[in-house]
Amino acid sequence: MSVEEALDYIKSHPEGALQSNLWKILKIDSRKCSRIVAKLLKENLITREAESIDGIRTYRLYYVESAHDRRFSPLLAEEFFEPCAGCIEECTPEHCAKLSEWIFSIVMGPAGEMAIEKVYHQEKYSEI
Ligand code: SF4
């Protein structure tokens, strides 16, 4: 059981992961889990709030989005970075394939890829 696995589990629970469940799910003892949680807290990768479940005190653990992630998240759609940032090409935005692709990925998510191919296919055959 590694620190990374614990962090992945906490990340996958945006509503917060209970420490009393973490050690059971990851098949480690509660002491080792406490050490891992302490390490993640020290590295500011998680925060915690005290909680009582059926009279048992535990902590709800939350992943802390890094400053780096937060800074660039408005420029990301799915895994695509906003194409105009740093672009030095001369352009007409309404005809820019890179910008269209990025907008499709924002509006349609993964389904945007199919829509992009359809647009490219139409453009290709309209030029012939
Ligand atoms: S619209 Fe296209 S060409 Fe223009 S800055 Fe954005 S990515 Fe570059």
C-alpha cells in the first residue's frame, strides 16, 4: 500500500473519503493508514474534518487541488489546453480548426471528437 494509492482513493471521492474506510479498503492496518494520512496532510495534498460515524470518531479526507491545477483549469477542456494561449499564428478565429476542436470538447465533452470529425469530413468534401 503506497501513499499514491491512498491519494488516488481520496481523489476519487470528491465528497470526501472516510479514514475509517480507507484502511479497510486499501487492506492496511489503521496505524499505517494514520501515518500515510499524516504524510499527505504534511505535504498539503489533503485536508480533513473530524466526523463521527455510528459513535466512532474518524476523519473525512479531502483531496486538495493543487494551485497549479486551479490556475490552469479554466484553460482546460477535458485534456485539451486552450489553443490560443501562446499561439503566434495569424488567424481568423471563426475558421481556426484548433479553436473549433477545443470549443467542441468544452460543449460536447468526449462526444465532441465525433462532431469534430464530422465537420472536418464536411470541409474536406466541400473543398473538392
Ligand atoms: S484562433 Fe487559432 S490561430 Fe487564432 S490564436 Fe487561437 S489557436 Fe491561434
